Amino acid sequence: RAPSTISEAEIRERGSRFRARIVPVRDEPGAKAELERIRQDEPSATHHCWAWRLGWPATARSSDAGEPSGTAGAPILRAVEAAGVSDCLLVVSRWFGGTKLGRGGLVRAYGAAARACLERAALVERTETRRVVVELPYDRMGGLERRLGSEEVVVREQSFGESVRLELEIESGRLAWLLAELANLGPSVRARAVEEERASREDSR
């Protein structure tokens, strides 16, 4: 799952204000840019603690941003992981209210703000897909359509010259099946998975 838009939530704990924002991001440069934007938008905050989680399988980073080690970034990241969300940056900005919360209090407050934000987040379900480039003669098109007719194979691009060139998209778990079916059409059909390309289909929750 991934956020489709920015969502926010705010809690207060013994005078301190914790404002959490989840932002959809696709890569680390995008996450860094969004983090810097939030810092500039809220320059009066005492801390901007954060976690991001990217891709499938997911990679993650977090930061306490000046709070005691392990009291902010880690609980934010745990909340994101527990929700099964990726491709996101979650920032919890704190305005100090004059009363120290202690390590346990900070862990609870940052975790609670992150969870409240995730509960409000607009999420989409994503299915990882792979793309396959196929080149085949015109007389093999009928066989291709018969084999793939009822399957969830999406034609992303097609071109017609001396032969037909198609770019197909299918769920990653069905890639081996698709390549086997294309091989069964004969040696005149050439197919290859696009190794560097991974995409995702999105469905609203």
C-alpha cells in the first residue's frame, strides 16, 4: 500500500505539539526534497523527525533529528512498517511545550502521532508488475490473442512495421507463465522481460 496524497494529524502531549504528515514519494531524492520543503514550511518547529520507506521489497531510513537516540525516528518507522505502507515519507514535527517528556514519553508521542496520521491517510493498493517486450510476425497475432485472451495482460505499447512489436505488462507472479506461453508460439516469436523496469498498478482502497 502507498499514500495517494498528503495527509496530516496532530496530537498534544503535556504542552508539546506533534504534527505528523505523510507524503507520497517514489525515491530517495524525492523524499529528501519533501523533507526540506516541510522544514522550510515549519521553521518554528523544535524538531522534524522522520522515516521513509521506499519500494518493494522496501528499504527504509529514519532520523531522530536531535531528539534522544531511538525516541523519534524508530517509533515513526515502526508505525509505517506495521501499517504495511511504502513509497512514503512520514514527518513528525514537534513544538516543545516547556515540559520534558522523557524517553518513554517521546517514544509514545512520536509513535502515536505517526499512527494517527496513517489512520487518516488515503492509501492505494499496489500490485507489482513486470513488462515484457514481444516481437512477432503478423500471422502469430491470432495465436497470441487466443493464449492471452482471458488473462490480465495489459498492452502498454504497440507498433506495426515488418513485424508486430508489443510491450505487455503483467503481475510479477505471472511473468514465468507469460514467457512460457510466448515461447510455445514458436521460434519466430521473440520475447524478453524488461529487467530494469518495474511498475505498479494502483487501486483505491
